[in-house]
Amino acid sequence: MEFEKNKLISDVLEVFRQYPERKYTAQQITDFLRLHGTTAYNRVLKALAVLEGEDKIAVNNNNQFKLAPINQTVTGNFRANDRGFGFVRYDEEEPDIFIAKPNTLHAINDDEVEVKIIKPANPWGDNGAEGKITKIIDHGVKQLVGEFMPYSDVQAQKTGLIGYVHSYEKKLANNPVFIKSNGLVPQMGDMVQVEIESYPNDQFPRSMMGIALKTLGNKNAPGVDEMTIVYQNDVKDEFPPEVLQEAQTIPDKLQPQDWQGRRDNTKQQVVTIDGDDSKDFDDAVTVWKLENGNYHLGVHIADVTHYVKPDSWLDKEAYERGTSTYLVDRVIPMLPFRLSNGICSLNPGEDRCTLTCDMEINADGKVVHHEIYPSVIRSHARLTYNNVNKILDGDEQLRTKYQELVPMLEEMAQLHDILFNMRHQRGAIDFEETEAQIIVDENGKPLDIKLRERGTSEKMIESFMLAANETVAEHYNKMHVPFLYRVHEQPDGDKVKNFFEIASSFGLSVPGNANDVTPKMFQTVLEKVAGKPQETVITTMLLRSLQQAKYSPDPLGHFGLAATYYTHFTSPIRRYPDLMVHRMIHSYADEGTELPIQDKWDEQLPEVAVNTSACERKSIDVERAVDDLKKAEFMMDKVGQEYDGVINSVMSFGMFVSLENTVEGLVHISNMLDDYYEYHEKELSLVGKSTHKTYTMGDPIKVRLIRADAQQRQVDFEPVLTAEEQERADAEKQRRQEAKRSFSNRRRQNSNTDHKHKYSGNRSNKYERKS
């Protein structure tokens, strides 16, 4: 009943939204909605009363209703669509504002704009507000990367331009940048970074003007495809000379003065455990059993801030980058390699400056005692995840090779089990996402996609880093001093309700209610689908319902980990927030916690949190885009092949299908020709109108690859059909082709007729003039 009531309110409001200048009586609204009878009329009256009470509509003395005047103006970021329209995001909680093509004021993607609301949102339906851009406050895209198309000598002489650059990014593909002659002169097919000097306007509604800054190389040259994405997203891949020069002044060995004020931990059995291809080691660990049955866990982190001083060139560059970016075949580091792979890396057999977090952990996984202090360590071995997993699985050859370390590694595994169980009991959500490893040759060409498997060693190191991060965060929170936290806030209520509905459609009951969400509730759902076909889809939908983790000076807790306090302390070589945390630890130890010191950090932290969160998101976007590029490139020579997949999302325009190798592609509704499919939003499914064949999120599906475009980073599939379904699809395809030909013929005939009339008219005019 409530649903029907809200739907009627929504339908009534839609009438006013579609015709905002018109006035209606209650009877006219009833007639417009094709409702009949006294009961329907009274229901419409009640809906109008609700809308009037909500100030959505106004009534005059003649009992006529009209949309209430809208004077709201907001500021936000424009997200362009390649078809000309777009959306403006202005609030984290509110839906985006739709901007129709005539109302964009020629804004391009990521512009900061001022928007006047011309149609309000419909809170009883799914329609957001519609607006009109009244002012472009700032252009978000100052530079752009694209393929250079040269002009001929004649064109160049006539226009004063040398050609134009065309971006591969869909949202910028319709905005060519014409290149002035006062910059670099690229060659045809070069990928070029340009600086934009003028933007679309009434005279030139699509094009821009700029100068060429840098040539990345020919579009077909090895590595240029990746660097195009890197430069397009404004990620720096080269260090300025002053940064490299400053790095060169730092010794590559510890000096006598470096030991001052540090505890000597070089005799401890400390090891690093990382991936096979890792070259920078910023964390080392040691574990031993205490006489009381508890465990001693020592987490030693490279003391990068000992070398990267505040306001130095190295510090400014690290702050600007915010993080290292990991691509398929290379790393774009936050710090120069002399530091990240040298003096700051905990290389085996080398004395290194570290910050140590020693923890005593009992059988329940509780840290009963801890100490945080500067130290010097010497790694006893550089171990890999693969080898440690094999040692723990009983590989005799490796156990003999590392016989001195085997007892400690086994104690590490025991401690990990204790820490994992502790986190699980408190409700931490344990995501086991499938991660792809893209294998490429020396030219960056993808050869294979393998799935990374996380064994005990990977999970073990993760447990130790989590323990250190929580311990450090809680320590400084209880000191009541300013600090930088890694936070993951409570999920949005509407998104949680949506997830509950999706889980219910899979036959999964979620304990508790959507108004009082705990991590334990999500954990229970994941346990129910573990190992089942729906696991990937449920995990994906759960992740979409959660907030995005970020950095904050406020201790807002970490929902996903079910942790009250959390920070990032363990990776200062590749993350600026960790470096900042180290800097504060040193400051409070050396300078004290008096108010002037606290005020200094209080002033800096909000800006650091915002900047590093933004840098992290940008880096993740680049990493994902490069992965998508290589996956599409890997599939390019496999057109026509069939694959087993899972539907991981369903939209009105089609469905996205994931293959076992993590490649994701779109089955567009225009390629589902065996029936006319309708989108059922509540069930997240597409249903055939005639056959009632249903495609639902989470269903297994067999698909055929029909297109793979590396340039657009896009993969397209079509469903593999039965013989009968294929026959219907072929007939529909033929019908569409004939309709297209018929339409083209009619256009030609109309064009010829128009031409004859035009020619006849010209002759008549000439005759009249002669007369």
C-alpha cells in the first residue's frame, strides 16, 4: 500500500516536472494520469496535499497547482557523457544533477561549474534534479594527451595551426585541441601532451586551442599506451633535477651519526617477506615466543623521514605525488630509486634506520604491551611469499636452506591464526577478491593473465601490518595529540538497504536491520556465499555499498576492519601519509606534546588528509585503466572465441560479464537479438518479452567475444544462443538490416526530390530575373 501511495506521489510530481510552467487542477492531473472515478480523484488530492506540504508545488486562488519556484543554485563538478549531456556532482549524499546537452554552456569533463536547478529531484521516484550550467568557475582539464593529426602545408599556412590532437578518452573525444605553431612540432601518430589555452565557446562549441608540451612517442611504440594514461591523469613519471640532485647528496650507507638516539636491533632475527619482483622493502618482521606463552611481534618500518626532511625538494615532490603508482610492467615511485631501492630499503645484510613497533600479543590476539621507538636493524634474509608458503607446506629443500628461520616462520603462522581469529570474532570483513597478474613481454605486449593466489605468508604479513597500524593509532589517540588516521566510515543507509534487497533476491538473509549496520552483518553474508557461484557478485555489491576509505585527522574508525583506531604506518617508501605519521612520531618524542607542537600538526593535517586521499584515488584510477588496457589488448586476437562467465551487473542498456581470468566485458542490449528484453530494476534482470528468458545478476553465462578495443579499453560480448534462439536472432538481424537499407533508400529519394525542386526553383528565378 505504501509503495502504491509513493508511486502516485512520484507520478503526480513527474507531471509538474515535465511541464514546469503549466498550471493544473486536480481533475486535470487525474485525467492526465488516465485515472478514473471518485476514489482515484481523492487519491490524487491526497498526493497533491503531500507535495504542497513538502513545498514541491504551490496552489493559487483558482485551485490550480504549479511547480513551486526554484531558486536554488549549486556548485559542483561536471561529468561529461560522450553524447553531449552530463551530470554535476555537488553533494556526497544527494544524487547528481542531470544537464541536458543545450544546457551545458560548453563545459567539458571535470569542470567546476555553477548550476541553476530548473527541475527539482523527485524524492518519491528515481529522477534526480535537472539543471542548467550558468557559469564555468574553473576548468578541471588544463592539459590533455591525445594522438596528433598534422595539417598539410597549405592548411598550416592558411590557419597558422600545425594540426590537432584527438584524445582517446571518451569524455574528451568530441573536443579536439587545435595546436598552435609556437610549441613542439610532433609527427603524425605521436601521442602528445598539450596545454589547453582556450576552451569551447559559442563560436567553437566543441574545439579547443593549445600548444604541444611533450611528445610521448608514436602510438604504436612499446609503453606509449601506458604512459598516455599516466600523463592524461597528471601522474608525474620523471623527477625534477633538483629532486634527483638532493637524493644524490644522501649517503648510501649508514653514517656514525645515524645511530644516535636509536636502539640497536641488528642482532634480532629480522626478515623481509615480499613478492618475487619486489625491489623496495619498507617493512621487516620478527617473532618469538615469550616465557609466559605470549608472542613478541616486532614490526620494523623504514625510517624514510630520517632522510626526507620537511620542506626539502624530496618532501615537496613526495607530497605532490602522494603515493607510488604500480603499473603492469613498471613502478612510478613516490621517491627516487636511490632512496626507495637504496638507503631506505631494508635490504638483507645492510644496517638500516627504522621505526619499530614491538608488541606483546596474548592467546586472544590482544596487544597487552607495546613500545614504539627509533632503531637500527639488519635484515637476516630477503624471503618471498612463494618460498615461505612452500616452507610452511613442508618443502624439504627450502626448509633445509632456511633451517635457522623455519621455527620462527612457523611461530609467525601460529600468531597469524590468532590475529585472524581475533579480527574475525570482532566482525572484520575478510574480502578474498580475485586479483589478476598480467604477464607481458619486454615490449609490454600481454601474453597471459594469471590469478594471484594469497597463501598463508601473504595473509600473515597483512596480519602483522594491521596489528602495528592499529597499535600506533591507538597509542597516539590515547595521548590526545593530533594524528593522521586511515578511516572507513559507516556505509550509507540507502546503499545498505539496496544491498539487503539484492542479498534477499539471492535467498540470503542478512542478520540485523539496515538502520543499525555492523561489519559482522556483512561478514555473515560473505560466509554464506563462500565458494559459491554468487560469491563474486555478492562481494562486488557489498563493496559498492561501502564508503571509500580515506585519510582524516579525526579518529572515525575503520568499518571494514571493525577497528576503533587505525592509521597507515607501515609503507613510508610508497605512501606519503605513512611518512607523515613517522614525522609526527619523531616530533612528539623529540619536541614533546606541548600546545605549540600540537597546533603545528593541527594546522597541517586537514590539507594533508585531503591531498593524499585525492592522490590515492588518482593512482588507483591509473592502475585500473592500465589493467583494462592490457586486458582488452590481450583479448584482441581472440574475437569469435567462446567463454564461460558470470553476470556481475545488469543495467537497462545491457549486462557486464566477468570471465574467470577477470576480464570484464559488456553484452549490449543491441546484441541480444533473440527477443526484446526489458529491464527489471528490482530483480536486477533483463527479461525477454516473448520468451520470458531471464538474465539475472550472478547467473553463469556463456558468451562470445565480438570486439576488443585496447584504445577504448573496452571488451564486448554477445550471448551464445541455442539453435532456435540463434534462428530468431538472425531473423531479427536481417529485419534490422532491411529496415536500415529501406531508410537509406527513402533518404536518397527525398534528397533527389529536394534537389530537383531546388534546381527547378533556380531556373524559375533566373527566368523571372530575365523577364
